[in-house]
Amino acid sequence: MRIDVLTLFPEMFDGVFGASILGKAKDKGIVSLEAINFRDYSNNKHNTVDDYPYGGGGGMVLKAEPVFAAVEDLMAKKESEARPRVILMCPQGESFTQKKAEELAKEEHLVLICGHYEGYDERIREYLVTDELSIGDYVLTGGEIPAMTVIDSVVRLLPGVLGNESSAVTDSYSTGLLEYPHYTRPAVFRDWQVPEVLISGNHAKIDAWRREQSLLRTLKRRPDLLEKAKLTDKERKWLASQE
């Protein structure tokens, strides 16, 4: 997979792209990661990428020209025939979810656009991007941190990135439920003991316990998720008895 980020602050991505899971994925050649300063595509001598909004009002607006030029240059250089998904990081966008991450992980090429100032020239939304994504109902100073969130979530789903391939499958939200509790050694810490079933060696009972705990945790913390979760009639009746 190839991921390009258009940003006015490419240096923000140096540590993120070179460390931990993303760094290992890049070293293995599983993903190509690059941050590009779209100021380099400005068409004026002062290299400005923003201007005053038509109609007046506070703040500055990102110009369409440098953003279009940067994306079109990337598309001209791409090796694949597939058109990239061009994603606008924006608080007005679709809420980013695990399901969306799984969808994007199937793509060959992603281009993420990080905004600043008051907003984008609307023609960027209308004629350039394929997706608009938000990581929450709040406003940040720019799209860089949201872009990092999306990239991390997507890359960890690529084959060969995680040491244990089952990790991504059982993560919270991947199954539609929150993940069950985890424990590790020692079995007893400050008189707090690991649940007996987990050290029983009975994998059928362990799986049943984990499913039950996942359901219970979701009921207590995110009951809204249960509306869309795939549950058996028996599980629904059991959950009703826990309320």
C-alpha cells in the first residue's frame, strides 16, 4: 500500500512514520509512507496557500490550486492504474470507524489532505476528494493528528504488519463489540488473582468466558454497539438479564 499525506507541516510525521508498528511496516516494504508539503505547489511568488473568504468573515481559506496540483502530480507519478482514495480530514466528515479502516485497508493508494485555517475552498470537496473523515466531534488546529490516527488504524490491518494476525480480528470494534479483559503473569498480584478459567487450559471454556465478558463490557460501556452486533437469541436473553 502507498499512503501520501498532503500537509503544511511534513516534519510532524517524521517520528510517527519512523517508529513502532508504522516504522516496521515501512521497513518491511508493506507500506510506503510520505508526507508532502503542498506549499511547494503554490502558484505565486510568496508561496501562499490561503486567501480571504469571498463574502467576508473571519479566518483564511485554503486555496484550491495548490491542493489540486499536489494530488494531480501524485496521480501522474503513480505506478498503479487504480485511482487513489483522496481523503479530506475534516470535522464535518464521516465519523471514522473500525469498519471504515477495514475498507480503506483494501485500497492500493491513499492520499490524505490535512487542512488548516478556517476551512477549504469548497471546490476541493466537490471535485477532488472521494472521502471526508472526522475522528470526533471536536475541532483541532489542523488535520495532521487525525491523519496519523487514520494511517495507524489502517496500516495495522495490512497482512504481515502485526506479529499476531489474530490481534486485529479480536480488537475492540472489529467484532462489533468491545474486547474482553486481558491478564498476564503473575497469576496473583497484590492478592488480586487472574480468573481461574484463564489458567484452566480448557480452551472451549476460555472462549466462552471471553465472549461473555466482551458482551458484558459492551453492555456496560457502549450499549449502543449491541444494536448492530451479531448476537444469538440466547445471548440477547442473557444480556437482558444483566441490565
